[in-house]
Amino acid sequence: MKNSYFFKVWQTNKLLFGALVLFVLGQIFFSYKQVETLPFFNYGMYSQPAQTQTLYTTVSIYDENNQYINLYDQKATRFWQYQLSYYAQFVTQNYQDPTLQTIQSRFGQTAFSNYLGQYLTNDKKAGLRFSEFLIQKTKIKKSKICRENYKWVKFNFKKVNSKIIY
């Protein structure tokens, strides 16, 4: 026991030992809650082969003349991809924020999860304000947001269907 790493760290630097113990306890807690954190990942993400994908979904914006608006040529490409995907999921779930499900699965129905939900999730009002935000950024008054499904056919994507979200 006196030759162990933890004992040597305790003798050398008590602050480092405390940080090390907190890190180990934190990793045990995150593993228990099934939260994947760096530098460790749960085995579950590697335990099954990847499923072949038949449909590819994207969220697109069209103007009043039904012309595609390519927001991805702008500087904030990842911003737009995330915002549009999140908004589409938000509307599909009847304005129930998917972040709330994550909070509740990790913390249950507790006062802490209610507190986090209040500050980290959106409501229907915020979802309706997204269209105003989109109009402001694109300068297009009447735009529509569509969820489109594509299939990979003969080395090219072919649109299977499209559904107007907003």
C-alpha cells in the first residue's frame, strides 16, 4: 500500500491528491449516470456494428419563390446546421425541448432538474421567435423551413419526400 501511486501522491502533494480523487469520483459518477466524457467512453458506443443508412435527412430553407436558400455558404455553417436541425426536432416534438428529456433522464424529477430546465430549455414562445430570427438573418420575409429526406441512388442523392415544418 505504501508503494501505491495514490499514497506517493498523498505524501508529495495533498492538493494534487485531492484533485485526483475528485477526478476519479467524477468519472465513477458519470459512468453510473451513463454520460460519456473525455478521456473515457462507455463500451456501449462500440458494442454494435453501425447500421446501414437508407435515408438521409436535411433541413432546408426556401424563399417565397420556392428557391433554395443556401445558408451553408456563409461563415457560420455549423451554427445554421445545428440551429435548423434543433428547430426541426423542436417543432416535430410539439415544441417540447429535447434538452429537457436529457436533463430528466440524468437527474430525474428533482428540484435541480427543474432549475436546469428553466434556464437551459426553450418553450413554444422561443420556437415561434426563431422564425423572426431567421427573417432578420436572411432578410427574406416569407421563408419556409422543410425537412427533406434523400436516398442514395446510383452515386447521387434523390429526394424522396419533403415536409414543411414552418
